[in-house]
Amino acid sequence: MSEATLLSARGLTLRFGAIPALVGVDVDLWPGEMLAVVGESGSGKTTLLNVLSGRLAPDAGAVWYRDPAGRLHDVHTMPAPALRTLHRSDWGFVQQDPKQNLRMNVSAGGNVGERLMAQGARHYGNIRAQALDWLTQVEIDADRIDDLPRTFSGGMLQRLQIARTLVTHPRLVFMDEPTGGLDVSVQARLLDLIRSLVTRIAAVLVTHDIAVARLLAHRIAVMQRGRVVETGLTDQVLDDPQHPYTQLLVSSVLNA
Amino acid sequence: MKGYNFAYLDEQTKRMIRRALLKAVAIPGHQVPFGSREMPLPYGWGTGGIQVTASVLGSNDVLKVIDQGADDTTNAVSIRRFFARTAGVRTTTRTAEATVIQTRHRIPEKTLRDDQIIVYQVPQPEPLSRLESSRIETRRMHSLADYGLMHVKLYEDLARYGQISISYDYPVLVNHRYLMSPSPIPAFDNQKMHMMPALQLFGAGREKRIYAIPPWTEVRSLDFDDHPFRTINADRPCGLCGARDAYLDEVVIDDHGGRLFVCSDTDHCAERREAGHRGDEGVREAAE
Amino acid sequence: MAPVMLRTEGLAKGFTLHLRGGIRLPVLAGVTLQVHAGECVVLSGPSGSGKSTLMRSLFGNYRAESGRILVRHGGELVDLAAADPRAILAIRHDTLGYVSQFLRVVPRVPALDVVAETLIARGTAIDTALERATDLLLRLNIPHRLHGLPPATFSGGEQQRVNLARGFIAGHPILLLDEPTASLDAGNRTVVVDMIREAKSRGTAIVAICHDTDVRDAIADRLFPLTPLQDAA
């Protein structure tokens, strides 16, 4: 593992029965950089995200995370409490369906404050103030703080999920199609938000939308049938694709 | 009593329950599963408390049984008689005289001693049950001390009502580690659990769980730094004995809306009256 | 003698079109270019001679097949062609600026922020950055009322001027300009020529593609001719 990487994976392999979901995948992620993982459905990109974040165990290969003290941890052999703590503090996970990651019967403020309380925050006033601050940052009206998420639109739910995830200032965020299923204008707003909030945070962003990758990511990895076929600087891979599949992918994108 | 072992349960069962109790005492507030036996009364009537009492009772013990503070309700009377018959132990209504006290939903007003055991009847041992329906998930939360969800509930109360709305079965953190349900005692009683000299045992028969708080253990009711937990005293004294710091029951005394507020702890009230204390309604008999 | 800011050695670049059965298109071969501080080199040659390809390769947007692209970054000559993505990003951040032919439009971000972003990313205080961005936009005849609007609805010329402002504001030591005056009227062409001259006098090394002969004559110290490797299609 290179000296400065935040997250590294080598030789990740995983089969679902006869289907090869991941075949010998290597990944490196440096602090503060966003890596987009693109590919069509079934390419293995969501599986890769789940393996990198410790939610799914690979058949072979390993994932290492470097903590703020510089120590390396094997994500899949670290003790369950440690991984859980990591997910609640240093790491964040933004799901495609925000309802998976929100408590629908808890107010917006409670949702944002939960990670703070899980970390030991015990001052109601401070928790509420931080929740208000984050709701404002994700452009949710401050007076919705006590409203239940079931009264929110899809875009608002996604922004609430982002607030809930970023409130503990994670160093590494995993994002699974964060703009999937949203209207185009809503997507634009969300992308703008991600662009401005996820600076100096390392992130792995899974998306099938190349335009999203181009807008947000420093580096891009292209997956096809469980393999990373090409990886590199985003604009270089998209403007000067080397691999046949990457060329196909790029040429298939409609330009508005 | 012929045909029954001492205190109804066979020795092997008592041994199994005592092992569970030892484990529970060793890990304060942690729920220990046990093989709850068929008892001569249905679930929901105190089978857990009865099994714990049966397992710790010895022939020299003096047993008191209370139900919401009273020695004279039907259930308290039945359970007391049950043990009198199957164990032949002396029974009492005096808290000071008892060595084992089985209780449903109250802690006696009198401070307990280090030679006493109090056994609580518990309907739902899982403090997170109303917030998280999956038992697998709550077990994980306990093992990882991941109690953010409970604090979220308290936050929601504050946001919605301006105060924490839990008035009974108020969740506590035991020995800085385990979140515990104190059983449906009023929040008023939570303070008594903290650093109690007596051994506190909890039995849930239907849910098949035992837990315990050893003597002199820290028990803290959950709160926020800027909204600390407070014991709220009634705004009036007991109508019979004039006590100002006891938990009061509201008793309807006639068809015209007449009410009497009396000590829920019948022994405490009787003791005070014997000592000469009188409340404003002191001349009337308490409603049976 | 002004220091060499940019030098290519034996730079070669071609494309393999896998979607067309893998046919190979060679574009650049053995390109050796050298640019000094304060110098403006204009790439010349007919369509298809590889001017754009060379420019994009210099920026790291296209991957060189062989040869070196040496860039003076942090006082030393660093080979961009062999650099890893983070190094390329660092070079683009500190040293190498690029004004493309068309503005790549990001939805929702106002023109002023588009221009100020690069400056803020380099550590300038937000207020100062916004002030300088405002001045530059006004100089390029983008009026105040457009500053708060996202450029998506601007005309081609207006978009290009936002693009130019963004490219020039940070003061990169090396600038790559692809048709900087293409969609501009005479007045704005003059503004841009002045901006280029000022950059040169600050020591900026410039490589430009420019079809307008007047502008070319005004800014170029040297022409660098390219010839097509194959007959134009």
C-alpha cells in the first residue's frame, strides 16, 4: 500500500454463484480526492462499493483503511465494534434511496443529530444548533427541522441524507448513485451541493452517469463485468479513452 | 405443602435461575436469557418476578409483596399467600422487616438496606423495544453500546413537547455501560436505584430475561446536559399522613368528583400515621 | 535568458478507434516545442495538423504515447506525460492554465463564482477573489447584471468571455489558449490581446491556437508549424 493512500484494495474477487461480480479489482484512494466508479448495470460497481465499505465480504483480496493516526486497518478483519464506529464517525455512506438511511419517524433535526448523539453529544441546544446549521447548508428550510421526513420530496430526502452523513465531518464518504431517480433540475441542485460540500473529503462515487463523474470526480475507474478496465484522470479517461469499452461508453452518451 | 418442592420450583430450575442471576449480577444491566418455567398463573401476572423470588428464598427469609406500592391488592395478596404455602416463610407488610421484597411497578419509599433483596416484575425487559422492533438489532446495539437511538427519542420529546415525556419505565444507564429498563416504575422512583445498598433483581417471565443491579451501583437516568433529569414531587401532601416527598396515588372517593391523594406505598403511609403524622383527610379511612 | 517553462521532447500521439475495428490515427510525431517565460508561441498549420491534439496533450487532457512533456512546476522541470493523476492535478492547480474553446457549463453556478472559483481554490480570500472576478468580467464587457446568473443562458461570446476570465484570473505561469478570440467582436478582441500582453510581461509562457491573423500578429513571438501526418479526410 502506497504511503499516502487513505483506502486501498488489492485483488478483490467475489462471485454470486456463477456470476463474477468482482474479478481481481485494485483500488487506491488518496485523501481529499473523489473517485468515480462508472459502468453499466451489472458491472459490479455497487458490489465494489459494498466491499470497500466493509458491508460485503469478498471471496479473495483485502481492503485497508488508514486512520487519522496513520495506522492501517484491514476493513474485513477489524472487530465489528470498530467498523461500526468507523461508519458512524470517520466514514459516511450516501445511499441511492435516502429512505434506507433515514429514520422516517424521526424529525429532520433528530435525523441529523443522531450521529452526533451516537458519538456522545449530550447538549440538546448544541445538537439542535448543529442540525439547523446543516439543514441550511443543504438548503432545507430551517423551519422544517421538526418535520418528519415523510413530508419531504425525493430531492429533500436526499439532501437530508447528505446532511445526516456529513454532520460528523467524515474523511471518507461512499456514495451510491446519489442522484439516481431524481428529476433533472433536482439532480442539478444536488450535484451543486455535493460539489460544494464534499471538498477535501475523500469519496468513492458510484454512478452510471458519466456527466456526473466528469463534474464531480478527480479520477475515474471504468468497470465492465466485474473488472476495472481503465482508470485515471477523469477528463483524460473521458476525452481520450484507451480501452474499447470506455470508448463505447463515452460515445454512447447523449449530449444535451 | 404436599407434592411441591420448597417455593414451588424444583432444585434444578432454581439452580439454572441462580446461574442466570449470578451472570446478571456480574454484568450489571445486561439481559440474561433464562428458561422461564410454566407457573400457576399466566404471563403478564408476574411469573418472572415469582421465579426469581422462588430461587432466592430461604426458609429464614421474610417476604413482602407489593403491587403498585400496596400490600393489599389482589395480586400482592395472592403471591404472598402462594409463597406462604409453598415455602412456609414468614410474610410481612413492613418494609423494614422484610429480607426479600417482590414488587410490581414501585420501589418502597423507605431506603432499603444491604441485607435486603428487591425483586422487580418486568413486562418488557428491552428498553429499546418501542424504538427498534428487531431483537437482533437491539442485541447488537447493547453489545456495541450503541444507544444513539434512545437519545434521539429524548431529543424528539424535547423538540415536540419541550420536555421529556417519559413518566414511567424511564431508561437508565447502569454502571456507565448498559441501557436498562427499570420496569414500569414511575420516573419518580429512578433516583432510588442509584447506589442502592440492596441487591436489585429483575425477572421477565414472558420475555424470558433476567437482569440485575448489584448493591452500590451507579444508575443514571438518561438526559441532556442542558435538560437534566429531575425528580418531580407532587404539588400536595398525602391526604392521610401528610407526607410531602412520597409518590401519591389519586383515589376517586365519591360520585361528585371527590378525590383523595394518598401515598402509593401503603406501608410507608401506615408507618407515618402510627408515628402520629396526619394529613388533611386524616380522619377518613382510605378507600379499599 | 528567460527560463524554459515548457518543453516537449519527441512527443507522439495517435488514436486507436476500437469502435471502427481498431484503426489507428497517428496525429503527432516527434514534436519538439520549447516555450520561455514571457513568450507566446502560436501553433500554426491547416485543419487536422494536430494543433488541438498538441494543446490537449500539453494540458494532460490527452495521454501522450511517447516522449516527454516537461513543465516547470515548483522550480523544477516535471514530466507531465509520466505524471500520475494527482501530480497532473497539482500542476494544473499551481502552474498550468487552460482556456478551452468552449465553456463547459455547470448548472446553477453564477458566472461570478465560476470565475472566482479558481482563485479561491488557490487560497485567495473569498471577498478579494469575488472583487477581482468582478473587475475582470467588467473588463471583458460582461455587465453586473449577468454576474449573478449561471452562464448556461449566455450567448456563445459571453460564455467564452467567462471562460477567458476564469483562465486568466489565477495568474498561472503557463497558459494554454485555444482560439481565445474566436467568438468575440473587435472591442473584446482588443481586451483579450491586452490581457495576453500583460500576462506575457508578467513572465507567463503562452501557447495559443489562433486563426485570426490580426490577433496572431499582435500576440505571437513565434509560430510553431505543424503538418498533418496523413492527408486530411
